[in-house]
Amino acid sequence: MNILVCLKQVPDTETKIKLGRNEIDTNGIKWIMNPYDEFAVEEALKIKTQFPGSTVTALSLGPKVRVTEALRTALAMGADKAVVIDAEETLDNFVTAKALAAAALKIGPFEIILAGKSAIDDNSFCVGQMLAEFLGVPHATSISKATYEGDRALVEREIEGGAREVLELELPCLLTANRGLNTPRYASLPGIMRAKKIAIEEISLSALGLSGADQKIKYMDYQLPADRPSVKMIQGDSGQQAKELARLLREEAKVI
């Protein structure tokens, strides 16, 4: 079975983000593999164990000099191959999904395609679904449990109200991983040394018939949220506090 894992490199959650002119200032940012993509890589490795002879390929898009670090992490965890689509940082979700689909068709075919449910930087929650549409395969998002048998995958996903939805999909299919699907393994020292020796295949965006001009979003304006107002403490007994609170809500906050 051939398995593809699509992953993204994102800023570390502890990195302090600075804004430049209509963009994020990437200087000094520590980059990591998107945490939800770690669940996708682990799931791919579990499938590989279940079906001996399977191959796991990691695929990512972005500036190749930087993005290859995340791909090396996937290789160190146990992936067999890695491919990077060399592209600019600011591509929108449409071009990203279309490029991933074109690359998957170029290096495939694949029976199962995995990705994280969303990226923690933009949290757009749509690349996986768009990728499935471009590939013409069924998909299930935010899965928290999965079993595989023959040419089918049986998955569970959480839905509103705390309930769970069970879906059966024919292969090939695309699945996006949620927290709780598994516990991602740490890269071992032998795995890290092995990853350094594996050549990462490079594909240019133009080789896939795409460019930045294909973007649907032409302009983005980033702004930090306004500072929260200071907390006002109301003195007095409960009756005085209630009266003063009502006055503040009416005269200052103007919400009643």
C-alpha cells in the first residue's frame, strides 16, 4: 500500500509573532512540523506496520531551504520518502491544495492520503478537503479513530454535541487527523541519522503548471488584536455592586 502524508511547517507555538507590512515577519521564528500533521505521520506509520511492504511518502510545500527540516522530521520518524514543492511562503489555500494534488498525481498513485485536520498558524481547515476534491477521492475530516481492511477504511469523527460519526470509505481516500487518533512517536537517534542520508525530491511549482498568479486571494491584511481594557473592580456590598454594575453597563459599555 502506498501512503502519502501532506504536512506543513508552522511557527512554534512559543514563538512571538511580529507583523511586517501586510505580512508576518519570519525573521527569528522557530519552525516546526504542524502538530496535527504529526498525528497524520504516525497514522501512516501504523498502516505501514499493518500492511508489510507499504511505503510512506511525506509531501510538503514552501521554501525548500526551510521546509525540508519538517520533511527530515517525518523521515526520522519512519517515513520512506520525502518530496518538497519549492514555492513562496504566501500561497493561498487554493493554490496549495492544487499543487499538492498535482504532485500526488505525479509521484503516486496512493491508496491513502493523510494530513492534519488544520494548520495551527492560519487554522483555515480547508486544504485537506480541497485536496480531496482536486484528486476526486472521498474524504473524512478530523478523524479520531480508524481501522483499515481490504479496500476500505472505517473511521470515526467527533461532531457537534459530543456525538461521534462513523464513516466507511473506499480506497483511495483522504483522511485528516485529529488529536486523539494516536500518540506520535519521537524520532530516534538512528532514525535521525537515517533521515540525513535520504535525498529529498524537489518539484518546482512551475513544473506542476502553477504559479503565484493562480491565487484566488490577492491581498491579506494582518493586524494584532486591540489591547484588552483594564479590569474595573466594583466596591461595596452586593446591592451596591449590582446597582453600580447596571450603571456601568448602561452608561459606559452601552450594552443595556
